Amino acid sequence: MAVIFLYCDYQTQKDQSAVNMIGGLIRQAALRAPRIPSEIKSAFDESKQEGGDGLQLPDMVKLFVQVIGSIEVVYLCVDAVDEMLPQHRLEFLRALRQIVQEAPNVRLFLTGRPYIRAELDKHLTKRAYDIHIVADQRDITRYLSRKMDDDDDQDPGLMTEDLKNDIMKTMLEKASEM
């Protein structure tokens, strides 16, 4: 069994192309092996001999499927899919669809905000469970209070009570919109 994961980060969206993301999956799968599988080395060597910039997405997907072929079950977890740029996300979801179709040993777990659900449904199989997670208002209140108290301890007078109340109100409203 293997658990392979990716985290999509808003701050590095430009670097999160489908090729880079699938490359990250290949890297993790290869690290599980006692040595780098020969398929990976020969594929990269061939792509460089042909004068190219490296492997293209279809080749990367095929390579990933080959590398995980000997693993009984692969749990592929991708967190915050909604943080990818839309054009990268489209390519990535298509690549994931191909992986799931070609590798029956893959179990896919994705997280993202509700607004991308239709996009996920369009590009991935309909055999999915949708778990809606809502932030607990009490947890948010406790966390924000603690953080603002810490800030106040470091720099007393930094925030007025009105500012603290405005921050709390705004954050709770925003959390309830998600």
C-alpha cells in the first residue's frame, strides 16, 4: 500500500502545473521503491536525448501508472484542489481521470471548496462521496481570541476592543459563507 499526496498552495499557483504535479506523484512513488525504477530513468534520459525540455503530460501519466503498477493499493490524496489556477486544474483533473481509468489500484481523495464540485464531477467519475465540512463557530472564536490576546501581549494597545470585535464578526461571517 502507498499513500501519495499533494498540497495545492495558493501562494505557489504558477508552479502547480499538471506536469509538475504529476511529476511530484512520480517522485513520491519512486521513493517508495528500493531503487529508482528503470522506467523513470530511461524515460527522462530519452526525453533529453531528443532535445526536448523534458517529459510531456501524457508521458508523465503513463510513467506514473507504470511505477505504481506493482503496488496493491495507492491512496492518492490531493488537498485544496481549488487553489490551483483554473487552466492547470483542468489539465490536472484530466490527468487524474486517466490515472484512475488506467490504474484500478488507485483510490482518489480530493479536498476543495464547494464551488469546484461541478468541475470535479465533469472530469472525474461519479462514484464519489461528498462530505461537507463546516467550521465550528466556537472553534473559530476561541482561536481568534487566543491569537488576538497573543498579539495584545506582544504589543499592548495594538488593537482596540472595537477592532477586535470587528475582526471577530468579519471572520465568523466569512467562515459561514464557505
